[in-house]
Amino acid sequence: MIESADKRRLDGDFTELYRAHLRDVYSYAYYRVGNHHDAEDLTEQTFLQAYRHFERAQRESDGRPLRPWLIRIAHNLAANYYRDRSRKPQTQLEDAAVVSATHDTETLVEGRQELRDVLAGVSSLPDDRREALIMRFALGMDNREIARALDRSEGATKVLIHRAIKQLEQQLEEAVDG
Amino acid sequence: MAEMGDVEALLRSALVPVEPSEALSDRLQRGLSEITDLAVEELADWELSTMRDPRNWGPTVAAVVAGGAAAGGLVVLSARQRRRHRGSGPMRSLQHGVREVSSDLRSRLRR
């Protein structure tokens, strides 16, 4: 019965991981696919996939947090999602962020437009830059975690994020000027 | 003109974390507990019945290990395949996954 005891411990650990990171996975999925229905689907598939490989991931993690591993699964599944269905990311993300702003009517309208422009700008970035920004700002991941999730060095990740922000900055400037 | 710092502030405001619906949370949690409970129950029942016969002691241990390892993988694979083919709802794919694990464990244990 040693196997059963080990399995119970493993399942307990997995439940903890699930509870701690459901929101992270869902947020990532939502900003990748742009709608709640597909984000739920992607979240579900991510946790099922994670459950399948959890024992090995835990063994090889060497005590490091498993969030980057989890996000990497979601990242791979999202890539398949677009490849299989020939879909493009959607940009209608209003209900996540724009609506949550609390201002008076005039600033609310201006603020909404500004945030909408930012979201549209993020959506138009190259995949790796967009993902790095989602991980940094929506999930609050640091460079080390993002590097692990994207399988890059920390240095390369820092450069990636810097370039992503610069590109977005330029886009926003052009939108204002144009 | 937007500065780097401004853009970061805008990104923080725009890319807020998104809460999953309670329905998704409940569904996932229920599905995962069903999968894990079922695998443990099936193994325990079968171990008790098989271990009464000493001739089964060797194969029993091997089958328990193989069955346990296969269970998780099968759930995921079958759930995903069914989902792709049928486009069914998340709970349905989880339920199918649970049934598949149960049936796979039974057939492995009978061998």
C-alpha cells in the first residue's frame, strides 16, 4: 500500500498547486485567447496535463516553485490551440480590466480608451513579447520565473521585456500622433 | 508622449489578474477529486481481493504500479481526445476520463 500512500501525498500536493495557481493559469489563458469560454477550456486542459506529469515535475523541480512549469503547459496548449484551429488572438478584453477602473464619468471614458489602446497594442506584439508582458503584469512573475516559463535565460528575458515595453510605447505614441 | 514608466503603469492597470468563475473552479476541483479518489479506491479494492491468493502476489505489485502510473495519463489523453472529436463540455470530458480510468484499471487488474 506504499503506492497508495505516495499517491495520496502527491494528490494533496497537486490540490495545493491547483488552489494556489488557478487564477494565474486562468488569467494567462484569458489574455492569450481573449474570451472566457476558451480560457476555461485551456485552463481545464492545463490542469489535466499538469496532473499527468506532476510526479516527474515535482521530482525534478528541486524545490523550485512550479508556477513557471504550469504556465509553460498553458503556453504550449495555447500554441496548439491556435495551430489546430487556425485562430488569431482576440482583442476584446474589456470585461477583465477596462471595466474594473473606478473613476468619474469623463476620466472613465478616457481611461477606458487608454486601456483599450494598451490592450490592443499588447495583442499586436509578437507572441514572445506579448506573453512576457502577460506574465509580468497580469501574473506578477519576476524575470527568473518568466525565463523558466519561456525556456530562456534571465538576461534574454530582461531584454525581451524591455523591448516589448519599448515597442508598445512607440505604438501608443504613433496612435496619439496619427 | 508616453514614457517607459507610464507604459508600465498602464500595463499594470490594463493587465489585471482575471478571476475564474466559481463554476469552473468547482467543476475542476470535483473532476480532479473524482479522478484521484477513483484511482485509489479501485487499487485498494483490487489489492484486497487479489492478495488473498499468494500466487498473485508477484503480479499484483507490478500491476498496481503500472495501473497507478497509467491512470493519470489515460484520463488526460482520453479527455482531450473526446473533447477534440465531440466538442463536448468540460465536465463531460472529465466524466468520460474518470470512466475510462476505471475501466482501464479493471481490465489491467483482471490480467
